[in-house]
Amino acid sequence: MTAVNARSVGGPTADGSNAPLVTLENVRWHVPTPRGLVKAVDGVSFSARDGEIVCLVGESGCGKTTTGKIAAGLLTPTSGRVLYEGRDISSLRGDDFNRFRRGVQLVHQDPYASINPMHTVGATLSAPLRRHGFASSSSAARKRAAELLDLVDLTPSSDFLDKYPHQLSGGQRQRVAIARALTVEPRFIVADEPVSMVDVSIRISLLNTMLRLQKELGTGFLFITHDLALARYFAWGGRIGVMYVGRMVELGLASDLVANPQHPYTRALLSAIPEADPELTRTKTRVELRSLEVPSLLKLPTGCTFHPRCPQFETGICEVSVPQLLAPGSKVAELDSSNVHAVACHVVARG
Ligand SMILES: Nc1ncnc2c1ncn2[C@@H]1O[C@H](COP(=O)(O)OP(=O)(O)OP(=O)(O)O)[C@@H](O)[C@H]1O
Ligand code: SF4
Ligand SMILES: [Mg+2]
């Protein structure tokens, strides 16, 4: 077994370099609180190539949002690095930094909070278009705003340009938030639970819009969700990373990870997903955990932090040392490592 090198995960970028577009290298975000040190993110590494979908999935509080903010440069990791096109973002200045700022955009979970209620949709989209030089006049900005509304399936755009956020549904507001992210022509969008606050009936159509954007514009996504069924749908052509209390425990191609989950936590999550066929759901074998209690970040279990819940727990190993995210075999460097299926588990590593 060889530890996964985040820098090796990913192929050539659009600019011809071999660097992945966005890389997180062993990032930690430890925050001191009156009750002790909270290890919200504890050594997460992965990268995304141009146009790639990477999905982060895990229970509430496992560090997904914090990881997403770090990837978007909105939070500085307490240790580790974020690279954009192979360059440490903390060293970027001037135009280089602005290129990164525009290149990676964040779409928040809550479309109600992320859009100014006092501005029309047209004004919301025109402001960044003018500010970042994507439109040279207000009429050009309005024309581009209309095109962006078409892109996110708010049609006819003339029905939406002069509306205020309170005149829109939650799903329409989230489409406006996506259109706003697109104003600066990003190469990568961090979408943090983008459909969790919209009506269940329109979730799939919103996901389909984003998938179309990925295909048509080549925009990559870091898609964050607590729902493995949604991750499976959105990331089917990409990769899924499963997080557990601040760490990545499994990372692989979505199709591989779903068909052949390795980590006991991933297996448990997958076994709990209801299937479209009720008979299949009824007959599915559910992985039973030893405990349902999620550990406190202030008092994490020793060794593998999943050990108090893990059905495959082995005394003398699991509670003793922290398993690293490993790729099988020793040929990682020779592989297109975007295909690597990596797992952080002593028992899986032993084979
Ligand atoms: N500023 C902070 N101070 C203290 N703890 C924090 C702070 N920010 C985040 N945390 C804690 O870090 C952990 C990870 O938070 P984060 O929001 O990244 O989780 P998440 O996986 O996105 O959760 P959810 O699914 O609920 O959105 C949580 O336990 C949270 O309470
Ligand atoms: S290292 Fe041990 S406790 Fe952790 S997931 Fe693997 S088997 Fe379970
Ligand atoms: Mg979150």
C-alpha cells in the first residue's frame, strides 16, 4: 500500500500543464474554543482536474463545508496547502490572485441568505459582470445577465431580470445564485449542499442544470452533500470522497466506490440508501453499526476515529493507530491516479 499523493491525483489542465486545477494538500483546520481544540478538518488531501466533478459526502459536522471554504480560498487552513494550477494560493498576488478568485466560486447552501433581497436579479448579475470587466456598459451587462439566466434554465429571462428575490421560489433563487457564480466564468464551482434547501420535487432538475453546465461549459464542481444518494447521482462520471469527523476515509471513482465500497463507514452509508424499487430496499442487507453515536470533535476516539462504531473493529490495531488514506498496491505513481480507489482502514489495507 502507498499513501495517496494529492498532487498526483489528476491529469493535464486546459492550459496544458500537468497540474490538477485545484489541489488540497494535507489541509487541517483546527480551531481553539473555550471547550478545547476543535479539529474540524484534519489532514484532507485530494485534487480536481479541469472539468472534473468531485463530491464530498459525510454526516453533518464532518467538515465538508469547512473543506469547501478552504478549497475556495475563503478560509485559510491552519496547516497544509491549497494549490491552484499547481501554485500555492497563499503566494498568489495581483492578477494571479484575481484569476484564482474568479476561477473558483462558491455557491452556498442557503439561497435566501446569499442573495441581496434589495437587488433585482438583473442588478445581482450585472454588478459582478461590470466589476470584473465582463461587461463594459449597463446594457451589455443586462444582455449577458439574460444569457446567464437562460443558461441556468430561468426562461424566458425577461420574466426574471426585474424580479426581486422574494418574488422567486427557493429553486429559482438557487438558480440565480448559480448564474451569479457564472458571471466571472469560473473553472471550478464549490457547491455546498446546493439543493438541500429547495423543494424535493425540483432537486433533480437543479442537479441536471449543473450537470449540463459541467458538460457545456467544462466547469468542474466540488459538490458537497450529506446525502450519498445525491452524490451517487451527481458524481456518477466523477469521484466521491467520503468524510468522517474531519478526515477523508475513502476516495474513488463514483462508479467504483458505489459498486465496491471498501471502508466499513461507506458500506454502512450505502446500505442505508433506499432504492427506487421498494422490493430491493426491503431485501437490502443493512450494515449494522456498533454504535449510532457520532464522536465529539473535542474528544475524538484514539486510532481510527470510526472504531467505536465499526462492525469490523479489531482490538489491538483499530484503537491504536490512525489509518492513512491508501491506494492498493505500490503502483500509484504509475497509474492515472484519478482512477485510484483509496481507503483509510487497517483491515482493508491488510487485505
Ligand atoms: N468557527 C468555528 N468554531 C468552532 N467550531 C466550528 C467552527 N466552524 C465549524 N466548526 C465545527 O467544525 C465541524 C465541521 O463543520 P462543517 O460546517 O465544516 O461541517 P459540515 O460537514 O459542513 O456539516 P453540515 O452537514 O451540518 O453542514 C462542526 O462540528 C462545527 O461545529
Ligand atoms: S481501521 Fe478498524 S475501526 Fe477503522 S474502519 Fe477499519 S476496521 Fe473499522
Ligand atoms: Mg455544511
